Amino acid sequence: MADGKMFCLDLNNWKFYHMGDFEWLDEDGAILSRVANKAAYEATLTRYCDIGCDKPRGQCELYGIIGH
């Protein structure tokens, strides 16, 4: 948070929206792929999601605050 600013957020209005559950990124048909120059494998887990607010005008940002 920058100096002189304050956010007033009602967290009851914020929701976590997702389009599905976690899924392995396996576009080529294989979940695991080798790590170059190492005796290891890696995989990528994805989930497409976003944060939304059902009352955006109920939130505010105060700026120009000066401490004394």
C-alpha cells in the first residue's frame, strides 16, 4: 500500500469464481515431462479462476491521507 492511501473493502462482496477443478496441463498427452540435465520430472497443475465483486460501488479508496 502506498503512503497516503487506504482501501475500504467489504470482503463479503468479493467472491472466487472458477471454471472447473484443478487439471494437469497435458496438451501433448503426457502429464510428466523430463527436466533437462537432471534426473527429475515436472508437471504443471492449472485452474482457471478469477475474483469478482457483486457490489463494486460499495468499495472505496481513500487517498491524500496525511499522518500527524
